[in-house]
Amino acid sequence: MKYPEIFETENLDLWFEKYLTKQAKSREWDLMVTEELPDVFSIPFFTQELCDKFVENVKDLQFNQSNRWGTPTNILSIERLNLQELTLNLITEFLYPIAQHYWVINGKKWENMNIDPQILKFQPQQELRLHHDFCSITMSCVLDEESKGGELMFEKYGTIKPVPGTFYIFPGQITHRYGMKRIKNKERYIFNIYGYAN
């Protein structure tokens, strides 16, 4: 592995300091979070260094292929990278508080969400059909900066050109049916987290 240091998470505070943006670390959600479309929130989250090194570390690993949403999708589980604890901390410390702040979701079922984090890899000329994720909250972040196209299209609300390192947070079902337009070149790597309220 070319950059094993990015997977060294024994000291989470140090990891956050090195690899999260100033916007995320500030926790000033009203200042740093943008509502791109109705109930689609974005925040610059990972540094470019982290994104670049992450892609270099995973691009040659074996992904499992699954036919999801009508599209052959390559999936790498977070467990294989031993990043379960880090991902849970990112959600509880940063991503869930954003959802709680804007949607005023309270209660144990929300605080103890089950999560399904995955790294997705799409090939050039692939797209993602319109679908619901059938989860409570979807959190999605493009990691690579070389692939072009692949805009997120929300059927009712419009289109977003995702920025690498930025998390997009939106309801995973009922209101936000979405897809991904065709990727024009290069492989696209996406860190997706699906949150399920118990």
C-alpha cells in the first residue's frame, strides 16, 4: 500500500486535524454548509491530500461486483480497510450533527443509526439509473479529481456537479430519487455512507 499512514487512526484527533477541512473542523454548520438543492446539503470535508492518497491506496485492490440500481457496480467494503471505527466517528462527530441541525431529527433511533459505508468504483461510460437508496440518510463524497461527468441528478430538484472531497447529504428515500449521469473518462471513486434509523 502506497500511503498506509492515512489508514492509521489510533489518534483520531490527529487524523481529523490532518485530513479534514477547516470547514468541517469548525462545526459552524450555518456558515459552512450549503443547501445545493432542496434538502441536499454539502460541506467541503476531506482534504485533497486525503482524497488523492485514498484513491492511490484502493485503486488496485479487488472490488466485488454487484448489479445495483441496474448498473454493474464495483464495491469495496470499509471492513476490508479496517476503517469501521473511523467512519463511525466521522458520522457521529460531523455528518450526523449536520443532518440533525437542519432536519431537527432527535431520539435514540436516529442517534444509533445502522450504517453501511462503501467505496464505489464506476468505469468510464457508466451511469447510474434514477433510484431511491431505501435508507434514512445518504451521504456521498467523490474522492478522485480526474474523472469528468457523473453529475448527480435529482429528479424533482435539479443537478449537482460533485466536488471531490465534499460530502453531499440528503434523504435516502421517498423524496429524493436520484441518479448519476454518464462518466466521460477515467474511473470514479465514491465514498458512500447509507444511514438507517433503527
